[in-house]
Amino acid sequence: MNKIFASILFLTLMVVGFSSCKKYEEGPSLSFRSIKQRITNTWKIESYSINGAEQVGFPEISTQKQFWLGDGAYNHTYIDPITGIGQRVDGKWELQDNNNKIALTLNNANTGQPESATIFTILKLKEKSMWLRSIDNSKEYHLVPQN
């Protein structure tokens, strides 16, 4: 009887321990892929909000592709809605704050020199979903893989 009780207690503690150790606000609770592997992908913005209000009707968002590469390189491409010409912005990304934040540094389009980093808190990081929030909590981006 004591062995059964001890086994049940152990399993209960393991389940509670795993469920309370979520790395990111929105999950996942457990992943077999590394954080870097989950970030490395070609993403598109599914939705985004500014100060809690969802933004719609921006054509450059629907044409945008974001390439998050495993070596920390980053670039995104989009079609300028005014000129109809494709644009590309390069930069780099790196994890910070015990892998809870991503610093994204874009290069100046004219000089090619890095500009100041924009820091995002990772809210959710799954193979097919990445949610980022600016550190001032004003902007939130929900990304999904580009097909």
C-alpha cells in the first residue's frame, strides 16, 4: 500500500512540476526542439496589434516574409505598396535574458550599418507559432510559418 501511495505521489509531483515550468507565457509546456530550432524558420505575420488594437489593412504585411536563420542572420522582404517594388531589410537576431527575449537589430537601408536593437519578449514559441511583444508592451506580433 505504501509503495502505491508513494508512486502516485511521485507521479503527481512530476505532472505538477512539468506543468508549472512553462518557459513562455503562452507555451509550450514541453518541447523536444531547441529554442533556436523553433525560431529558425521563414515566418509571416498572421496578426499584430498596437496598444491592444488589432491592425488590419496594411498590404505590406501580407507580402512580407521574415527569414530567421540559424546563424543569427535575419532578413525580411516585402513589396512596397506605393511603388510595387520588392524591398529587403537585413539584420541579425540574438536571444537574451535566459532565452526569454529576442534582440532584433536591422541594418540601415542606406548605409548598411546596424541600427539600435529592438527587444521583444517571447510570449509563445512553437514550431508553427511565434508570438512576440515589444518590451514597452505597445506592439504584439503573431507569426506563423510562410508556406
